[in-house]
Amino acid sequence: MNYWEIFIHSFSSYGNYIWQEITFQVSPWYINYFWLLTCLSLLVWGLEALFPWRKNQPLFRKDFWLDAFYMYFNFYLFKLIIFVAFSNVTAAFFESLFPNGADSLILYDTKQLPYAIQLLIFFIALDFIQWFTHVLLHRYEFLWNFHKVHHSVEQMGFAAHLRYHWMENVFYTPMKYIIMLLIGNFNPEDAFIVYYISIAIGHLNHANINLTYGPLKYIFNNPAMHIWHHAKDLPRKHPHGVNFGISLSIWDYIFRTAYIPSSGRDITLGFDSIKKFPKTFLQQIIYPINKND
């Protein structure tokens, strides 16, 4: 198929896949993103209800429903409307650049290793490239204007994890695609396992619960660390942000962007111009193009 045919075909194929997930027709059953995301969200929300860190914060916190909409929009509607087609065309373009196949780019074929080690390398490599991309989102104003949507959260909860502008997928995905080419191709089930672990950690990082993981806090990101990433007032040494870790905190300790001066339970979240930031989904989506501050 040519690029246009790939683009058009992607809509119908992904639309059918979403319907199969909703109606429990996916095989194997455990790669059902829709219901696993829903069950995970209900589980973490239940933990927020039973063990709230900020006890005065309502269970239906500020912008709860907006964040819930973002969660399903970014996972499904955006992918159906734009992203799957874009990804498939991009993959076809990359493959066309390498007549001998993308395998010629592999620096080290992880398939030679035990399966568990393959997944671990995949998880670590993807997390690092996401950490690096996240730093760029804070460093450059053009990227930061898109990332502001995520930082417009004023009361932290699990669904805030997936409040982000859809353009962030466009920034992250090429970087993740390149790292996958360098360490070998992974089948969809492998990617699902790593991806879902990352989603679970991200939900917990944004949840209104107090988790630090003890000594493992130097390896895994956690709510007590991530709350400082959303702090309105940043330290003078780190004007562009701190604690950029997605799933792992180790990158922030290695590159000296870790910052946890106190518990952070009641700190003010956001950024300097947050009071002027749009409050509705559509306004936030067009903000980076139509910003006036």
C-alpha cells in the first residue's frame, strides 16, 4: 500500500480493534487496554479514597471529570482520529529508508537474551528516552507551551497522569521508535507488558496517596517525588523543572535533577500564569497555537 492507503486503512482497522476491546473480543484477553485501563483507574481511585494523602482534597477533586475525559481521549479518540494513522505512515517511511530492513540498525539484538532480561532492557531504554524527551518539553518554550496542559493540574489525582496535549505523542513517539530500532524489534505483547507497567506506575505517581517505596525510591518514581515536579515554585538552581522521571527516578539522581526538600503534601501546583490558563478541553488544545501570555 502507498502512504495514503496506509493512512485510510488505519482508521477502520483501529476502530474495529477498539470495539473488540470494549466487547471483550481481544485475544489474548490480557492485552485489552480499554478494560485494564478502566480497572486500574478504579483500583487507584479506590486507594485514594481509602488512604488519602491530602485528606481535605475531595475524592471528586477539581477537574476530575476533565482529566477522566483526557484519559480516554488520549488513549482512544486521539489514536483513532490521528495517531495510529500517523504512526503507521511513519513506520512505513522508516522502513522505506532501509532497503535491507530496519534490522540493519540494531546495535545489539536483545532477542539473544532471556525473555525477562529483554523486557527489562526494553523498559529501561524506553524510560530513559522518555525522561530525556520530558526534559526537552520543559527546556524549550515551543515544547513547554504544549506541556503546560499537563502542568495545569491544581489538585493531584491519578487521572492527572493522562491530562496532556495530544501533540506530546508526536514528540515522544519518534524517539521511542528509534530506541526500539536500536535494541531490536518487539512484538505487540512485549510492548503491552512494558507499556501497561508504565501506565500503572504513572497512575500511582499522580495519585493522592503517600508512597515512597523505601530504599527503592532511588529507582522508582513515586508520588512524594513527583508532586515536586508539579510545584509552582521551582528552586533557583532548576528554573526549568525537577524530577523528570516517568517510571524510574534513577535518571534524576544520576543527572542531578532530583529535588525533594520536604514532604510536598500541601505545596501549590501549576505555574506562574496558571490563573490565566484555559479551563476547558478545547481551549487547552488550541492554547499552544493561540496563546497570549
